[in-house]
Amino acid sequence: MSRQSINIVYANMPHDHMNVVTPGLDATVFWTREEAPSSDIVVYLNGYSYSRKHVRRNRDAFRILWAYEPLAVYPIHFTRRFWRHFDAMLTWNDFLAEYGGKFHGFPVIFYDFPFGAVHGVRSDTNGLLPNPAARRKAICQIAGDKYTPVMGQLYRVRRNAARWFHARGRFPMDVYGFPRMNVPNYKGRVDSKLDTMRQYRFALCFENFYHPIWSRGYVTEKIFDCMYADCVPVYYGACNVEKYIPANCFIDFRQFRDFAELEAFLSGQTDRDYLNYVRNIRAFLHGHNAAHRYSCFRLYETAAKLARSKTPPPVAELPPGFFQVAQPKEKAAYFLMSCGLKGYRFVHPFFKLLRRIGSWRNR
């Protein structure tokens, strides 16, 4: 029996094709921008990597959607109509994963992504606690500036936080990242996210999205990057974050009525308080082994396992989607976002062509 081939399709990858070495896995794995015609298993990294025209060339493949992006970025991931295209779905969303069937819980974090990753795990430590005197008693915020009409998005909250601390706060906040955030305390891009955070005691760690249903389990690398830098996260994102991260390892933004109350709390934190957070964080990370737990190898391993079982449930067993539980305002915002995504998909091939022309001219 020949080895199975696993095709990871990612429309935004910088290369047309890339092979991956997977020792110990009885399958060949390769990444492509568009679905290859003869793969046994096809995994789509986000819904925009899926195309029905390519499905017609290989109808026998076992198809898996890895729904990485949240509702604020790609709302189609949370609609029943879209789920019907796939034999299995990998999702970080606990609400969907708890239904079972074709939905399988899978983390949103990755630490050995083949390309494009700008974060990483600090796997070594000398055991010494950081010197509080060497850390600024300030907040850093490292995030690209983005916009979306979807309700629950936290992009606006990030900007509001930066502007409030600059205009009214006595506790400093420095903002970094790309695309540039249009705030007065923006300091530019960073070469190393971890090295930058190691200069601060606290980091504003807001995910892209917050929702009582659709952000369950949405714990990304953002909070782990803070913790590996011994930088205490001020966290806002997954509504059930305590299921994944102990509450004594971060400051929960939801506990404060406004930025003024948050600032008062941070201003009262002593050196001892900061080091207590660091001790708690290190105790948690010591047994968590994030580098292994969030490895892309688990993606390949899970895809092969699901394809062997091949037991997707009937369509009638699909859980409620976004439209079944959304409020009218949420639905209106969804339609605005969907129209924007359709427009982007229309112009995206043009930008890909320009990128290829630029690459060819630079040879």
C-alpha cells in the first residue's frame, strides 16, 4: 500500500509548492497555493484557500478545513452552508468542537509554521528571575492595525487603549507593529517581538475578537509570547481563557470597568507583585511544552488519522451556525464583511500577478 499524500493548501503562502519532511509519519506532506490534483488528503488553511473548481479534479480526496481565522477576520468559517463542503473540520472553537462529529478541537497556535511566523518559543532559561529594575514599569502593545465591521472585534479597543494612555494616563504605553497604528505613541516595527517585550513589565495582549460563543477557545500565540518574555499579559480575548491559562498568570482586562481602573491597578503593582506573576507563569510553562503541543506536525498527524477513520456525520447533525444564534446587528455586520471579502477575492489575483512580476524583475 502506497503512502498517503497530504496537501496543505494555503492561498497566501509565498511559494507555489513546498515539501515538508515528516519523520515518523507514514505520509508525504506538501504545501501549495492551490489544491494539487491527485492528493489523498487535502487540508485547507482557512476557507479562502478552498476552491470548488479544484475539487472537481479530485473528487475522491478526503477534505479537511483548518478554520484558523476568527469571526472578525473570516466569518464564513462559522456558517452551516460552508461546513457542508468538508469531510472534517479542525477548529479551536469549543462551542463547535463539543458537538463532535466532523468537528475536532485543534489549537490556533503554531510554533514551527513553514513560513511567515514572526513569533517563537524561548525553550531555554537560566532559572533566574528577571530583574524588575531592568524592566520599564510600562505597557507595550505589539499589534498590526486592522479594521472590520464585525461586532466583537478588538482592533478598535486596541487603538482606544493606546490613545487613552497617551492622552490621560500616567502609566506609559508604547505601541509597535505593522501595519502602522495611527496613534501618537506608535514607536515603529520591531525586529524581535520577544526582545522588545523583555524591556517591559506588562503587555497589552488583546486578541482580534471577543464573543461569548465564537471566541471560546480562541487563545493564540499572543499570550504565550508575552509569557515567554516574562512580560505579564493584560489579556482580553477568549471568553474561557481560564480553561487554557491559569488565572494567576495574566491580568484579566474584563475585571476593569475602564482604562482608568486598569491604570490604577497597574500603578499599584510592586516589584514583588510582578515577580509573583513571573513565578506563576514559569510554573505553568514548565509543564506545558508549547513547542511540542503546538507543532505543525500535529496538523499532519491529525489529518492522516481523520482520513483513516472516514466517519463524517450526516448533515443533519451540524451544530448551530452563526446565523442561528446571531442578533440582527451581528448579521448586518456579517453581510458587510462578506461583501468586503468577495471584493478582496476579486482583486487578489491581480495583486498576486503584480507580486510575481516584481519577483521576476528582481532576479
